[in-house]
Amino acid sequence: MILKKLETIFFIEGEFNNKDPKINEEIYQKIISPNFPKIDIKNINLESNNKFSFYLNKEFNIKKLKIDSELKLNNLLILNKLKLKKFLPNIKDEFNLSNHVIKINFSDRKLSIVGEGNILLQDKKDFLSYKISKTQDLYEFETSLDILENPMLIDFLNYQNDKDKKTLNLAGKHSFKKNTIFKYISLDQNKNKIKINDIVMDKDFKIKSFKKMSLNFYDKDKKENRLSIINKNNNYILSGSSLNVNSLLENFINDDNKKSEGFLNSDFNLSIKIEKIYLDEVYEVQNLNGSLFYKNNEISKADLKASFTNSQKLRFTVKSIEDNKVTTLFLDKAEPIIKKYKFIKGFKGGSLDFYSSKKNNKSISTLKIYDFKLKELPALTKILTLASLQGIVDILSGEGIGFDEFEMNFQNQGNLMTIDEIYAIGPAISILMNGYVEKNKIISLRGTLVPATTINKAIGSIPVLGKILVGSKTGEGVFGVSFKIKGPPKKLETTVNPIKTLTPRFITRTLEKLKKN
């Protein structure tokens, strides 16, 4: 150590080496903890070469402290406080950094750290390099993570890669009292490239805005996604040649919790122009055009149009007037949507028309599906079996039962769906039912199922199905059944009783449909 007297102050410089790999508690409390208060270090093992200099006045106040250090970080164990499970599925409760070479510079209250080495986040080691600078409470960073043989998921993009090398790059600045701003976040994996620029996040790490997003990758379905989103004065423009929404639709339809966290933590308008949209592995629509307006993390206004082949259409609209929101969806091809409901198998054909009005968290909706076949529906199969309608069961398990029209009128409030009425009519059977469904708790339905032969006898307007239902002799067969379905979703109990007469409501609804057709 060198000590020099300069008029009224002293200049001190020196160096020291730390060969003891175990860092002591005093160094941790005075240097590491104040600069990185949110990092919970469980264990640290390092060696260092350090040079320092500073000025000391008569009051023994240190001025112009400067430290240059070269560290060999043998091992660092950090408690994982990051919520990254949905991106890194095998992430551990603790991160382990090993064999890092780090250079640290502290001068004029500015801290600079540059380093690289191994990091164990999941099952196998990855490689991490980083540059960090700190001035007062502002941190600036530039980081690169090579994910070598570990999986990575981006669920909302349907992206997954388990073993190929992936490089995640990010740069930006962070203040504990203000926003976090990412200059860029990018992912590179062979020909797959995802990048987002100028991201502004609030104190809760929710995205407030970004300038541009570029997506060019093949997803888990081996579909190409090529598009970009550009922000122009909080009006976002989504455009591109192709996008696969199969996974998005699947998750939305079958997710028990449909409450959305929102694309951005602010209100914004999204204009859309995409040449090709993949609905699933078979169906696609062309030229999706329109716009969405998000308010309070919900779509408050929308108008989207697209075309299937043969000029068949898709149309989605949302209109909000004061506290009333009206949603409509029309599809000339219902199959790509309906078949995503896991309890329905073998749905073919059909067009779909949906209308819903929502006010004060209560929605009143009507769903209509026309001209379709149904091959497998467990609840319906059980009713037919209990009613001894084996002929119809055979059709259901074979080519499927056809329906001319299905109409469902229902209300939703919270976890409760009240089904005011479901009516379906077809060449083989007609069904009328009502009831309620409390999500994840109980299903309660009751109704009437009548073979077409019975309706033919009662009304005289539907062709006789013949021997399949009523046999060859007068009086054979089944007139119809009433049924009840009740219980928890996975333990439903079904009871069936024969009926001798049709209710006026059943006859009225049937006549309405026949007259309409």
C-alpha cells in the first residue's frame, strides 16, 4: 500500500489478493447486498485480485474511491425468485453459477461488472455472458444466454425447442423506483428468429408498450409464422404472411380460467392484416383483415373478416355501448372450432352463428349450428343406450347422427352457466333440454329425446326412419324418453324414463323449426 500526502489530504493506493475462496459476511453485507438488494445469495465461493485508490481528508472522509477487481467465481448459489416456469419448464429453485471470470470497476460511485461463465438453470449447464453498470438506482444491462441442451417454451406462440442451441439476448435499463426499459429482447435458434424492440414495463413488470415485434419461426405444429407488430402512436399494426392460431384457440376453449392478463397493460388499438391463418392442421382462412380495440384488458370493439376456400366466410364483431357489450361470431365452417371441445368427437360439417350480450358481468347468449353430423358424444350415447335406442347408437358410432339445426340459449354469470333451452332437430332424433352448469362443481340437465318416427306420428312432417327405430310391426319401438344428467363433471349420473306424450313446448319448438325450414 502507498500513502502520499497532498497538502491537506492524503492519497492512498494499494492492492490485495483474496485466495480464500469463501467470502466473509462483512464483504457480502457492505458490497454485494447494498448494490443488489433483490438477489438472495445462498452461497458464494471466489478468488480475487484487487487494486484500489482513494483520497482521505482530515475528517477521515473517503473521496474518489476507485476499485478494479478481477474475480474467479468458482461457485455462486442464488435463490430463484423469477417466475420463468412457463418459459423454462425444468427450472430449479436455485441457480448455480460456476467458473465465471468477472471484471469489476468502481469509480465515482459508478459500478461496472463484465463477466461470463456457466449457469445451471435447468437440468444441464448453459452459458451466460453479461455487462452490468449501476449509477445511483439506475441499472443498465446487456446479457446473452446460450441455452444449450435444455428446453424452452413460449406457450402463447406455440414455440418449443428441447435440444437445439438457442441464444437469448437482451439489453436495457432498470430502476427500482420507475420503469424497466428493454432496448431489445431476441431469440435465435437456427432459422427461427423472434425479436421485440423498445419495451417499456411498469414496476410490476407488465408491458406498457413496445415499438416493434418481429416473428419468423416454425412452431410445434411445424407451421410457419411470419409477421410483425409495429407501434405507431399506440396504434399497433399486425401484418404478415402467416400465423398459426391453433394453440391459442385450443387453450382458450379448454382453459378453465379464461380471465386474460391482457396483451399490454394499457388501452390500445390493433389493426390486423394477415394473408393466411392456420386454424388447425387442416383448416385455414385467407386474408384476415380488421381491427380490435382493447380497454381494461378486454376487447371492447372488434371487426374481423376472413375467407375460407369457396368464398365461405368468417366474421367476428364486438360492439360496446356504455356498459353493454355485444359479441357476434359467424363461421361458414364450424368444424375447426367445435372439434376443439374435448368432449365432442367426430363433429363434421356445419355452420355456426353466435350472439352474446354482456352487461354488469352477466351475458345472455344464443348459439346456433346448422347442418352437421355428430359421431361421438358420451352423454348422448348413454341416454340412447339406456333408452334401448340401439339403432341410433349404431349410427352415432358409425357415420354419425345428422342434425338440421342446434340452438342453445344460455346465460353466464361468474362460474354459473344457466341453460334456458337447448333444442336440436334432425332426421333421426330431436332433443329439448335445459339446466345449469357450475364450473368444476356440478352439471344438472334435464330434457326430452324423441326419435323422428314419434315426431312423424305426432306431427306428420318428418320422414319415417323405418325399421332402425320402430321395427316392422305396429306398436314396436320407443315413443321417447325423458332424461336427467347430474353430478360432478367426472362422475355424471344419467337416468332415463319412457314418455307417452310430447309436451306442448316440444311440439311448439318442432313446428317452429319445420315452418322455418
